Amino acid sequence: MAATRRIAVGVAVAAVCASSLAGCASGPEAPRRGAPGAPKKGPQQPGSVVRLIGDGSTAYTGAQPHLPRPERLKAGEKPPQFVVFSWDGAGEDSQRLFSHFREVAKANNATMTFFLSGVYLLPQEKRDLYRPPQHTSGSSDIGFNDAKGVADTVKQARLAWLEGNEIGTHFNGHFCGDGGVGKWSVDEWKSEIAQAKQFVKTWKTNTGMKNAASLPFDYDKELIGGRTPCLEGQKNFVKAASELGFRYDSSGVNSQVWPEKKDGLWDLSMQLVPLPGHTFEQLSMDYNFMVNQSGARTQGDPAKFGYWGKQMRDGLLKGFYRAYDGNRAPLVVGNHFESWNGGTYMRAVEDVVKEVCNKPEVRCVSFRQLADWLDAQDPRILAELRTLGVGEAPKQGWASFLSARPAPAPKGVPGVPRP
């Protein structure tokens, strides 16, 4: 998928995503990769157990490498500061931003969530296989791909997963506004989810690349969350996703407070962060900074690119530090692999990754890893954490605030030792 095509798509989508609140298209443990004292590791190859699935587009290769073991907070322990960097519609095109941010993550002790768009694994000549709800077969507001684009995207998704990153979903056709995902029923969302999975599970058949390397995971088990296009349609999507066994959703708008479950899913939605120079707050996503800065134009005044990027970087950092020094609520950042306004937002995000991910007590993780950690905690401790407001540190200090003895861990929680 050429960069020019994706930028043109951004212009079309901008008309229906112009609100500053709308998103468009997110205890001690063994040393983490890159941490002091941790052994250096490159991308691991799949384990000795390899079982091809279906046409071999995907395969079971064992447990995912580089996943940290979630630990319960001890009494009086300060929570780690989680930061999630997530990417809507992840795909590798001529800009090579997927591969670039894989390297940024590896260099900065981070893992990320890549929300793959299913149609990025569906070649243009097979477009009629996609039957979007309330739209004609073969239609998509972000187009489809060519053979090279599919191969490049599969390669990056494979390497990303082997490095401990998460492959989530941004679904397929990215329909926003009138007639878009906001109007879809629960059953229509189930159809969209099934198709997003199917395109990942059959990319070899659909491209004819029978001898290419498989994706090293079972997508029916790997896929546990996503973000809806333009943050629309969340209500019915969550109902469908909950019935299908998803574990989290990142399709809403939250303040920087500790998350809770809604309809059985962790609500890990986008967040409002300070917008330097303004009294109002801004959604923590590149698209929304762009809309506030250059409106519907993806390439505004070049003389302002530097200032606009600094504004996003500083806004995200202000959001980070008020959590890091305050309530320690996880920070969620959402972005697109786009060169809007000269690529200034990509540089801003990279600067933030480099500044925050190597700090003490900071864990830059995927949504999967955050959900695993939340599931491993004492629900009463999480309820206490949710009493803290945005940027509010415990007045009596963390040792006193979380001093009560946690309840025994429920059986089967990931990372909890068996009795």
C-alpha cells in the first residue's frame, strides 16, 4: 500500500473524524529485555512445537517469547507506571514505519500493540471476499493491498510477535460517520470480527504465497482486543467482543485514572492529556493533535511542523509525569503509521518512547500485558487505586495507602503461583 494512497485516505476520513474527542484510524520480576543485568536477546524463532493451522497462514509455535510474568502488588508497594503505545491499522508500506517502530521498541525496553487491519492482508484482486456490514461487497474506506504490501506486513507482524509485541485488530474497512461502524448491530460486529480473523488466517490462499513463512500464532487465541475506527460503535462492539472472548477494548475516551471492567472487558480506552498552550485537554492520539493544529489538512503549514510536533510531545509527557508522580494510572497512547504534517507526530512519539520507557518503575507494555497484570491483582487493591483522581498521589504515601494485606489470588490467574 503506497504512502500516497494512505495519505489520501486520511483526507477522506478527516471529514467524519474532525471532533477533538474523536479518535480516528489502542512486584519484582525477572529482568526485562534491555534492562540492566538482563541477557541480550534477538528475535526468538518459534519453539520446537510447530503446528500449521488451516492453509498454513498461521501456526501454533508455543508460548509467545518475551512476555513478562505478571506479579501481584505486595502490601504497601507502589504500582509500576504502565505506558501503552498502540498503532491503528498497522501495516508496512513504503514509509517503513512498522519496521522502524519495532526497532524503536527493542532499543528502549518496550513492547507495543499493533492493531492490524484485516484488509491489509487481502489483495486488491480478492476484494470481493470482504462483505462489510451495510456496505457493498469489496468496499473499503482504506482500500486493500498488493502482494508486496501483504508480504511486507506479514513479515513485520511475525517479527513483532516474536519480540513480545501484541497483534490486535483495527477490523477491516474503516467505515466512519453516516452508515459507518457506529450503526452496526452486535451481529454485524461479530461478522466484521470474524472476517478480520479470516483474512489473517487465509492470507496465503488469497495471495498464492504457499511457500512463505507462517505467522507464528493462532489468531483465534492471539486476538483479545482492538480499537474501533474513529472510536465509533463501541457499545455494540463491546457486547459482541465480550461474547467472543475478548479481554479488553480501547475504543472510548477516558481520563487518566485506573481502568475498570465494562461488560467483562477491561476498558483501556484512549485518554485525555494536556494540550500545551490551551486550557482544554486533548485525546492522546496523533490524528487528534493534527485536527486541532491543521484541521482536515494532513499537510498543513510546513513552518509549523516543528511546533506542532513539540506540542504533541510535550502534551504526552505532561500526561506521563502527572501519572508517574501522581496516581500511577496507565498511560495509553494511540497513533497511525502516517507522515501527517511532515511526520512530526512520528518523531514526537519516538521522543516520548525514548524519554519514558527507560525510567525506573516504568513498564512500556502491550495491552495484552497490561490486561494480564490487571487480572493478576487483588480486585480490592484496584478499587483503592480507582479512588485516586487524575494526577493524585496518595496523601499518606504509597506504603500506607496500599498497606492492607491482599486477598488470596483466585486460581487460574496468569502469573499467580499454584498453591
